[in-house]
Amino acid sequence: MKHTSLLSLILLSLVTSNLSAQKFDRSALDGFLDTLAAHDQAMGVVSFFQGDEEVYRYAIGYADPTQTRLTTSDDVFRVASITKTFTTVIIHRLVEAGELSLSDKLAKYYPGLPGADTITLDQMLRHQSGLHNYTEDADIMDWIGTDQTPEQLIARIKAQPLNFEPGTDAAYSNSNFLLLGYIATTVSGKDYRQLLRDHVLEPAGLKNTYVGGSIDAERGEVVSFEWLDDGWVAVPEWSIPNAGAAGAISSTAADLNTFYRKLLRGELLPAATVAEMMEFKNELGQGLLTFPFYDKVAYGHNGGIEGFETLAAHFPNDDVTFTFLSNGVNLPNNDVMIGLLSLYFGKPYEMPDFSPVADLPRAATQVYVGTYGADTFPMDIKVFQEDGRLKAQASGQGSFPLTTAGGHVFRNQAAGIELLFDPVVGTLLLRQAGQEFMLKRE
């Protein structure tokens, strides 16, 4: 299960519109999603709840590897790290039952792990343990598709030193929640599936949420895709047991909206416990993240596994809950969410234009061709010409077309990448997600 960084939807502080969320422009939302589908920018399901009523649902894209079955709004997706909120509820229910304490040290259950004498369960819930993130192992693609035993996964965590002293910092680590799931199973004598049923699914009345396995079309489960060489390609499945309590759940958009609304309104845990989950340190709560939008704040979680990207959250002040489950992303998910929320809440929004941008003549772009790299950058970037277009390709990934933005600047809007060339000295400045990397042509 890959690491998914914290998502900031928009960081502007503007005056809230007086438009009621119930008066959203349905046709504008439909049109936005249809545009994304028509230009191969995204696939997935969107759901909005106002109160406990689903007021909007829409599905775009394909559900199967052959791209013949269209996705429906009732389809089931792997929800990845959204699982962490479910696991947090389970841990708190076991605390209520006296089977656990958040002050318990990790050493009580796994004394051989780094920092186990100091790390508490509370720090693990908040990603403050410093434990190595096992899904960031360099060889992850060699084993992630094959079932690993708990002992094998724990050994991977044990093999690496702490990233920092427990409690002094925070860093997102799937290892925390993988271990919390194992601990919950040990103290309760129940497997994670039964814990999920007893402590979340039945109390919340969720009918289409469960621990996943191999993707089963008969259950309405969808596969995920990535965009490679101008086409959608199904992504090989990862082994769900390897994700465990950090990311193994499958669900529907409507079920996730129901879950987050009930949780954050105090219907699954006592209000004091929910308030504890919402105490944020270093932008991380207990199994919760925040998503600011204008002067609003939503609480929930996002995730990514294979080609799935997910986000579900609740705006308490508006009693609005939303979920976007994607099984194929070309336009960055952040941009998709800004569009969806802007249109739902009646904020100013300019529809994106995905019309092709004219390329420069082949002779004019020849000066950029080459392979660029740096000791501090984990892969090489190959820039080449193909079918009359300038393209780029990172090591081990698919190629993507570049369009001119003027001067020596080229972009790929779908990937959120900007490349600034200096053909005289042979350098390439790569900009993406607020980061910059200076690469030199070999």
C-alpha cells in the first residue's frame, strides 16, 4: 500500500457563500464529471450527503480490465488508507471494553521492535511513533503482490531504525496501523473481519463494506487503471493481507459517507472520544486528516493503493459528507476535488480546458531531447520525440506528452508537471506538487 500524502484542497480564506448546499447545480457537477470522462482525466464514483440523505451520486469510467463494463455508483472500490479510520474506531471500542489502553507500550505486544519500550498506542494512532513505513521499502514491488505473513511484515519494520524519537515528531507510516490491527486481534481473540463487523459495520448499519480480497466482479468490485502511453491500462492487484488494518477495506461511496457522518456526529463513539480523535498534532489526528476548503474544514481520510485514489470526509458545520472513489486518475485528485467542492458549494470555478495545445515543430524541440538525472533524484527523466510530439518518461513509468507553455517551459497538466529546460547548459528544472528538482542531461 503506497503512502498517500496529506491533501490540502484549497488554502484560501474567503467569505462563505450564503448559497445553501442543498441548492447545488446538479447539471454543472454532471458536466464537470462528463468532461473528465470524455478527456480520460478520471474514473470513479462521487457521492454527496446533506444530512443523512444522499443528494448527489455520479459514476464515470470503466470497472473491468477490458473496459467494457461502465462503473456504477453502487460499485465497490478498494479504499486504501481510509481503512485507518475504521481501525481507530475498533481500537477505541477495545479501550472502552478494557481490553486495551492507549497508554500501553508497544513492548507489551512486540518487545523486539525499535523503540517499543517508549512507543504508546496513542502515538501509533497519531503517526508519532517514528516506526519505519514498511510500504516504503525499496523492494516493495517484488513482494506486494504476494501474501506475506505477519511475521514477514513485522520483520520488515524491525529491520529499520526509528525515523525519530517517539513523540518528538510525526510522519505518516502504514506500519503503525498494520501493528494496531495485529494487536487488536491478539487482545480480542477475533480476526480483523470480525472486529470490523462487531465494532463498526453493524453499529453503523453498513451493508457494502468489508475486508477485501482478490477483486471479484460478481460482487460489483472494480479494478484500477493507470494512464500509460495514451491509454488506460489495468494495474496488477496487490495482496490485500499485506495492507491489513492499514488499508485492506473495500466499500462504496454511500457507505463511506454514512460512516464518516455517524462517526463525527458521535453516533459510533462517545463525543469525548471523537474529540480526542480530532485533536491534531503535526496535522495528524487519530486516524483522521483535515481538508480545508475556503473557510470550511472537513474531517476524514484519503488513501491510495494500486491505481485507486480515495477521499471521504465530513463538514460538521454544514452537515455535508462527500466521497470520491477513483479507480483511474489522470488529472491530479486535488484538482478533481477542488472542482467538485466548488460546484457543490457554489464557489467560483472555471471549467478546465483539456483541448490539445499545439506543439512546436520537431526541429524546435530537438534541443531538449536527452536523458536527465541527478544523484539526489531517484529516477532518470528521458525526453524524446514520438509521433510528432515531445514526450517525457521517468524510469519504470509510462511516457506522457508535453505541451509548450512558452519559452523553454513545457507542461503536462494531467500529471501536474512543469519542465523548464536550459538547452545551453543542458539542465532541466522539474516542478511538481510544490517541489523542484534540478536535473542535468547525461
